[in-house]
Amino acid sequence: MSEKGHQMYEASLFKDKKLIKTPNLLDLESARKSFSWDKYWQEIETFENGKMNAAHNVIDVHSVGPNRNKVALYFEGDDGKTEKYTFGEMADLSNKFANVLKKLGVRRQDRVFYFLSRSPELYVSFIGTLKVGAIAGTMFPAFGEDALRDRLLDSGAKYLVTEEQLKERVYKVRDQLPELRHIIVVKKGADSSKGEICYETEMEAASSKFTIEKMDPEEYTYMLYTSGTTGKPKGVVHAHGGIVQQYLSSKWVLDLQPDDTYWCTADLGWVTGIVYGLMGPWANGISQVGYGGRFKPEAWYNVIQKYKVTVWYTAPTAIRMLMAAGDEVPKRYDMSSLRYLCSVGEPLNPEGVKWGLKVFGHPFNDTWWQTETGSILITNYPCMPIKFGSMGKLFPGIEGAIVDEEGKPLPQGAEGDLALKPGWPSMMRTIWKNEKRFNEYFRNGWYITGDTATIDKDGYFWYVGRADDVIKTSGERVGPFEVESALVEHPAVAEAGVIGKPDPLRGNIIKAFVMLKPGQKPSDELRETIQTFVKGKLAGHAYPREIEFVDSLPKTRSGKIMRRVLKAKELGLPIGDTSTLERD
Ligand code: WTA
């Protein structure tokens, strides 16, 4: 690009996107043309013989040299209490935790799980786990006993880090978890008579020196359970080598630069929290904010004002809730620090993008990815004009297409399955103990995302919907089968079918069609009892906000509930092919 062209390009960029800084990625298409992962591996420090450890890149490299005293984490608790940790302190604390695990006998690739509210201890123990070469597994604090049991049992986690307010839920299923050996409790909440280990006591006694385990890039870092159409949630497993892409996408997509203060609103129980609320930004040496409180528009704006957040990564449901709270609310706070905004998790309506522009002076930039992809693969970039409602373009080095049922790419403009050519560094390596399920993701050499989409003539991707029955509610991924299973465990319920019902605020809500057992009478009270029951088993976000009592459910002749028919009826759409429907 000529000097003049460059200037013009930048000038129009600054105008259209209100960019305050020159972006890290100036020209997407030329980056794509000359792209090779090897080139960016040069920016990731490794050990001898190709060994590495992502925790080294995330924390330790910054703890020596100029970033040692730079703040890595500003943590704002629910009570408004602020804590600050430098990269040097994070390195020392995570070393201590690694020593605690060593003392407890942890072995390489053992699973260490956390059932912990967002807290500095969660970040510290996560990094410490990677340092000993074990696999970290986060779980939402909102999980109920069944959700906990399924994850701890399937992963065979030997270590669990939890807290006083949450541990009782673990004890409800403790006797079903033969492999769980050590329960570490933070904030001095440990009961030694139960054999619980006190985090603070052990941390105090532990050395802050630790020799990090040298890992193969293919060895695992973290695993996260996520939902599909059928069966229980699956353990999606990621490897150390993914760090190169976590690093590069944070740099190019979130545009993180050394003097930024960045806030990712996602919980660490979700992949966004791990990859873009911990690993990627820290791999770039960026100061991050962690907020442990609940969602409240005032509290969120206060975080932005208090920490002078510059780059903000959030989700459409949160954006819609902020919009609903009214434009006067942010006016009461100083939002002038913000310079770049991104969104993920569900379709971002054009209204949301524009609202960002109106209220903060910056649009929200949509990003698309999945637990399985391990980092952002389709996205908007600071250097690219936004097409309202589009997810943006492929990340350099990634090949994508819209394919048909046989996995054959369709012509431009056609609607079909969104597919990606496997092999990018942050891609999941397997499904824990379920190679069969892992293999089911692939068709004719393509990784099939489960989403349907189209690509326009300029290479922009447009989201259409899910190809399967997975429900996205408030950005959280919920499988209908999990909810149906929890519902039928209730003594009054005979059968249940669950769908996602479009909702203006939450994207979708979970709707259940429930057939009661003989003698049971539908009532509002029973509806509420069932809702509370499911909440307790699964999670606060995974219960059916709507329950409709029905006399029968549409089923195939083999007895499978036809969610498609339920959904079509709910939406008043044609029911389609019902030739496999059960007939009496
Ligand atoms: C959906 C979240 C529309 C999609 C990081 C995907 C989106 C699923 C977007 C993955 C977006 C994510 N626009 N839909 N920008 N981003 N999704 O595993 O259906 O919780 O397959 O990962 O969220 O959800 P997951």
C-alpha cells in the first residue's frame, strides 16, 4: 500500500470506526496472503527440544523484565473491594499453587477442577495447574449437583478447588465420585475434620520457586464441558500449543496494546473467560480487570469508570440488558476511556452495534467462535468496515466454507452448514474419553460447527441459526437432552421435550413441554416446583423459563421426541416432514 493510500485508509478507518489508536492489524487481506503459524510461533517463547508450557507464556515471561511490576489483574469483588496483582505476583502465587499440588501428589495430565466463584484464587490456581502439567477444568458457580457430578465423574478429577458457600453441593454427590481425592477450600473455609485442605495455609507454607513442567505442545492444558443435541455434556480438551492462536487473536481481534486496560465480562466457567479473560490477553502482557459481582448496569459502568477500561469484550444479552436499562444510566458515568468494544456468544443484532456507537462512541465488533474452536475464527477487525449483522471474516490462516450434507462446499451465497478446515493450533484435540463423538464433528475433511450460515461476495459470514437442537440462552450453551433428563427426574413428570424459544432479551429461552404422570394436575405451583428442581440439578441458567403442560408429545415411531415439531408448533411454522411420526 502506498504511503498516501495508507494514510487515506487510516483516515477513513478513524472516521468510520472511531479508532483512537493505530490497530495492531492494519490490513487483513495482506496478513492472510503471507500468513503462516510458524511465523507467529517466533513470538511465543519455548524451551529446548520444542517443549513449552502455556503458563510460561501467559505469566512467567512477563514476570521477568519490564512487566514484572505491571498490574496483571485488577480484581473487583462483589463487595466493591479491589485487589491488584502484578505479573510478578501472579508468577509467584501460581508457583506456590503448583508446589501445593506437587505436595498433594499431582501427576502430569491429572485433572484439577474448580468450583469457585470468580476470585483471584481461581486465576492463580488455574495457572498453577498448567505449571505442573495437569489439566485445568473450570465449572460455573451456578452449577447444581447433577451438573457437577457429571463433569467430575467423566473427567475423573482427583483435585477440586472450591469454597465454603459452594462445597455443600459437592458433598451431595461426593459418594458418586470415587476418583476425587482432595478438596481444597479457599478463603479459610476448610473443615479439616472432613479432610479438606486449606488453600491459605498451604499457600503460605509453599515456596514461590517452581520449575515449570516442560510440555509437548500436544499435551493438554484445559478441558471444558459443553452441550450438544444428545447425551450429557462432553469434555472438550485443549492443548498447550493453542497459546499461539490465543495470543495472536487477542492481539489482532481484541486489538490489545501495551497500555490497555481490558475487561472481559465472561465467567471463567465459560470458554470466553478462559481464553479471552485469562490466557490470550496475558500472553500479550495486558492488564485485565476481573469482576466478581453480579450483573447490574450501574455496577458494570462503574467498573469501566473505576478502572478506566479501554477494551471491553462482552455478549449480546448483556448489551441488550444494558440497552433496556436506558441510555441515561451510562451518562452518569465516565465512559470516555473506552476505545474498542467486542461481542461474542450469540447473534449480535445491528441495533446492538449501533447502540454502542451512539452511547459509547464505538460500535460493538462481533466475533464468532466455539468451545471446540478454542479461539475466535470469524470476526470483525478494527481495520475492516462492519456490515451490521454480519459476524465478519475468517481469521488469517483459517479456511472456511458453507457445505452441504455430504460435506461439499456450496456456491457463494448459499445457506448451509458452517464448516472449517481442521488443524488450526487452538482447535480441540479430542473429546475426553469419547473419540467417537470427536469423530462425529467431521464430514468430508471438514470440521462441522453445528451452525448454519451464508458467505457474501465480500467474504463476510452471516449467521443463520443452529443446525441442531442446541439452545443458546443468554449466550450460554444448553443441550435439550440435559434439561429433559433433569425434568423427568422430578416425581410428577412422565416425559418432557425441550426447545429454545426466541426471546427479545435472552436470544432464546428454554421452553419445556411437560407430560405429567397420571393423577398429577397441572398448576402454577407445580410449574414453579419443577423449575426450582431443575435449577438445583443443572444450573441457574439452564432451567425452563416456560413450561407448558401437554397431554402428549410428538414422537418418532422409535419413540424419540420430535423437538422439531414442538418448535414448529411453538413458532407457528409448517411442521414439515412428519412421515416418521408415531401414529396410534
Ligand atoms: C454461537 C462461545 C452468532 C454459535 C464462544 C456457536 C454465535 C456457539 C456467535 C458456540 C456469534 C458464538 N454470532 N452465534 N458471534 N458466537 N455463537 O461453545 O451457535 O459456548 O456455535 O462458545 O455459540 O458456543 P460456545
